[in-house]
Amino acid sequence: MAQRTLSIIKPDAVRKGFAGAILAEIEKAGFQIVAIKKQSISKEQARGFYAVHEGKPFFGGLCDFMSSGPLVLMVLEKDNAIADLRKLMGATNPANADEGTIRKKFAGSMSENAIHGSDGEETAAFEIGYWFAGYELI
């Protein structure tokens, strides 16, 4: 059964012109793009999205970074979408990411790591609903 996940091409990758190449990698891996939009977000929106990390040392920097420029928000669908996207993304630290993964190819550092993907079904449901209204999902 098809599963949905949220992915974000982060501001660092958009700034460097990698969004199209990352989208191509995602489609080549068999994901269907259910919804997509490019937008900038406020620090408040970033704080709400990453609220689960509030109080952690990296929280403020993460919210500053995610609100630093345009990003590409996507709802993706395929069988086993969450696990398959996480495998395609690679390790959070691009230095530890496997060859051929998005982060190995396009990320510059652990904090500017090019892409986000939901880590579980409950998280995906929250994240999709946070950025997309039901009518936006084809």
C-alpha cells in the first residue's frame, strides 16, 4: 500500500541551485510527487514545525537556518515511502552518508544537510498537515 511522507529541500540546497537535481533523484527512486511548493517560512513557523526539538542545543540555530531562505516542501508517495526516502537521503552528517545518497552528493555539513524527510508515520501525518491543506493533496 502506498505511504506518504513529507520532504523538504532545505535553504542551503535551494541557494546552491540543487533543487532540480534533488527532485530528479527523488523521482528516479520511484516517488510520486503528490504536492509541491516553494516558499520561505518565518522563524515562528520553523519553531512550530520543530517544536519536538525545543530546548535542545541546536533548536535555535535550526530554526534560524530553516527560515534563512526559500525551501521546497513536498508530499511524496510510494510503497514504504518513509524508510525509502530516509535511505535515499543518507545519514544526517553527509560525511557519514553512503555514496549515491542525496546528502553525500548535495549537502555541505551536518547543519546544512540539504534535505528533510519524516522519520515515522505519526511524524509524517503531523508534518504533511503542518504545511499542506487537504485540498492541496492531489
